[in-house]
Amino acid sequence: MFRYVSEFVQFFWMFESHAQQRRAWQDADEARVARARAEARAEAQSRAMLDANPSGALGDARLDDPYNLNDSGLL
């Protein structure tokens, strides 16, 4: 009797494990697509930054720099 119950559980566990594997493959496919989109966006942003400032010298700006804020009249 225990043997039949064990085989029954293993049979249905096989279906569950196959379903989990399919979900993992689907997640991996979605992650590949998301990564490709993110890389394309980063490339476009980098290209836009170089178009806006072709020399590539974006400066050494810092957030909340009191000297620059004072020079610009914001302080």
C-alpha cells in the first residue's frame, strides 16, 4: 500500500517539477529581454550625452556644491 502511495506522490511531483522548470525557463527568457532593453536604453542615453557634449568632458559637478550654488545665485 505504501508503495502505491509513494508512486502516486512521485508521479504528481514529476508534473509539479516540470511546471516549475517551465516557469524558470520563462523567467530566464523575460530576464534576457529585459536586459537587452536596459542595455539599449543605456546605449541611447550614452549616445545622447555624447551628442549633447561631444568633447566628453562632462565636468566634475557635485550635488549641493555650495560654491557652484552661490556662483549661480541659488544660495
